[in-house]
Amino acid sequence: MRSRISRRGLIGSGVAASMLAATGFPLRAQPRQGGRLRMALPGSVQTWDTRQTPDLFMLVAGIGMVFDTLTEVAADGTLKGELATGWQASADARVWTFALREGVAFHNGKPFGPADVVASLKLHKAAGSPAQPIMAQVRSIRALGKTHVQFTLSQPNADFPYLMSDHHLLIYPAGQIAEAMEQGIGTGLYRVEHFVPGQRLQARRVQAHYKDGQAGWFDAIDLSVMNGAPDRIAALQAGRVDVIPDVPPADAARLRSAGVQTFEAAGNGHVAFTMRTDAGPFANPDLRRALKYAVDRPAMLRDVFGGRGSLGADHPVGPLNPFAAGIVPPPYDPDRARYNLRQAGLSSLTLKVAAPEDLGPVVDSYAAAARAAGIRIVADDDGADWLAVQWAGRPTEDWILSAAHGAGSALNIGGWSDARLTALLSAARETLDTGARQALYAQAQQEIADEGNVVIPVFTPFTGAARPTLVRPDQIGALHRLDDARLAERWWSA
């Protein structure tokens, strides 16, 4: 199911939003405690340190099991408190004060408090962290007594509480951060029992947790790394695992006929082909334009994704974002692509693209269309000219635009820097008027679509499959794969 992100009530207290978002599960199927959940996930990251970008395995293990953040975006798009119980803003949305949950302890017994928030979030002030664009907005962060933390921003930002739900901003125990990053010591619903980095995680439900009665219905969780979709599907069919992500449409139909339940959540997920503009041929804007006209977006959506999703217009603001501008995607036009190629001084071009195994069909679709424009695209990690990656999107426009295209962002892997975009984002943050902000974000999206270094052909749903012994809520979150990566918290055994 689709639900646009809601900002209502952010500048006031977060308590009302929290109560609304946590009102429970459908009456037709009340959750049942017990059982072991087994998931097979892609992954290779070796650490709990989220200054490195987590893969899906560590995302599910981190934000979905072992650790918590200050706030959480619920499956219906509302914002609720996690380690925070509420928040208040100054009239100009420049100073934010968060009330922290009391009586919470880390898995090693250390009590949770304001010092843990301050120490954990300051980690991301340094360059190189994927969350640095968020924390760069924070001029100071300080504890107020034993139960509150106050943030002073360099400029107003009405969306700031949403940013505190970022999956990189896990809260570690102050003074024990290195140990927590090595062993996985958080305040989440599940405590680590056995962890082999890049291979396996076994965890058990924490007793007397603050989310009792609201989430965390399994007694134990077992995560295994499986990087190929065929291997994951085979493991599910053989009964070795209960849940897998990223099920291709053709396989989904076959699994359903065999009695396996499939699921999807349409949201801001997308495939991005990112070009390096700080070196190589992509510094030329005509070449970038040629590649935007060389992809057959409708054919890719139809043939690769079974028609599930929507067309992308080469900017990362997705259909769930309330200020999505509705920009019309460039048409597939090989002649126009050839013209732009000639304007770049080229008659033909061969490009290497680095892409994960699961995106092979996407690369093949792009390559087939681009041949008519004299552009040869080859999947090859060795000396690749550009990179195909899967993005989950973000709940707010400023968040995704700053992360993907902000100057100095660790996730701005193409190195594209645009002064006009920077000015538009700065102006939008300082504008509390909704209509004015929407207009500024629309201009920012158009700037990226016209001048940017990314081709985003399609927005696609997050898909998965599960054994019929599992029960899911009526609504599935669409910020990340597998119910916002929180399936272990939100689902239960039949």
C-alpha cells in the first residue's frame, strides 16, 4: 500500500504523532508472540559502524533489530518517537528539543541517556559519513538535564525530526562506542547472540523491552547472507528460510502458484546510474544528456519490472514525497541522443558500468536501447565509468536531495556540484511557508533533471516473498526493502 509522507504536527510535540502511528495491528489478525524468523539477505558489510553505508543485511540487523534511532517513520508514513518520546521547536524551527525515553538500557546493562545521543550523533559530523549532510546542519547538540537533548541548527529546518530517523544515526552507548560497533550493543528489541560479519547473525528477543505489546513478536531471529536472487529463492522453496527480498516479477508468479506469499510496497525506491563528473567524459553535459535520451524507460519498466512502478525523470524525489514535482521524463530518442553525442565531440561511445548482480537485467535493458544511439554499455566493474546502484529514497525532499547531490556528501559519489541547487536547498530549508517550499523543491528537482549526473529510469516497488506461516500487517513500509527494514519488529508467526 502507498502512503505519502505526512509532516503534520512536526513543529509541535511528537507525542500525538507517536500515538497515532502506534495504535496497533488490524483487528482481523492480532500478533502472536513466539517462533524463530529466518531471513536470507544480500550483504557484504563487516561492521556495525554506520559511518560506512550498510547493505540490506546490516540495515535489517541494525535499525530493524539491534539498535534504535531517536525517531521512526511508521509504515503509514507518520513519524513517531523511538528513543525520543516527543519534540518541540522554536518558532523559527532553528532550535529543537527532544524528550528522551526513560528506563531504557543497552544490551550490556548500561542505562540510556542524553550523553549517548550526543556522542553517537557527533560521530557523523566528520566528512565521510553518509549522514554528514544531516549533521552538518547541526551547529550544536547538548544534553539538557537527564532526559532531554537540544539541537541548534545553522538554519531553520521544519523537517528535522524526520532526519533523526535516518538509518545511519543509530544510538550507541557513550564511552563504549568502539565495543558496541564491534559486538552490536544497542537498545533494540533483539540482542546479539552470535555474529559472523558478512555471513550470519543470530539474535534473541530482549525481555521487558519498552516496545512490549507494540512490536517484536518473534523470540529469535536468524539472518544469513545470500547475494544471488536464485539462491535466495531456492532456500525459500526448500524451507531453509522464511523471508527473502527482491523477487523478480516472473519468479513472483511462479512462487505464488507454489503457495508462497509475495508482497510489495510501492515507494521511493529507484535505480540510479550515477556518472562521475570530477573526471572522465561525464564532465561534458552534452554526454550526460545523450545518456538520458538513450534509455527506453517504458520498455525497462515493462520488461524488467513487469510494469510495476513508475517512470523516473532523472532526479531522486519519489512518488511518496509530498513535494514531488511531476516532471515529465525524457522520451526515448536515439536520434536526439546521437545529436548530443556529436555535440560532445563523439560519434560513438563504449561505457563500462559497475552494478550488483541483481541489477543485471536493468543494465541489459539500458544497453539494448542505447545501441541504437551508438552507445555501447558493458557491465564491468574493472575500470567502470559509472555506477548503477539501488536507492531506497528518503522521507523528505531536502534529505534525499542533500544526500544524493549535496556538496561534500559521502553519498554524492559522482562528485557533481551545482551552485544553483545548493542555493535552492538552502532557501527551502529556511522557508516555513508550505507553498513557497514546494516551489523551491520543484526548481531543485528540475535543476537535477536538466543538468545533473544521474539517470533514474524508473521508481520500482520493494518486493519480497515469505512462507505462508508468517503474518504481516495490512500496511507495509516503503522507505526501505522488507517493511522499512523492520520486518523483524513488525511481522509475526501464524
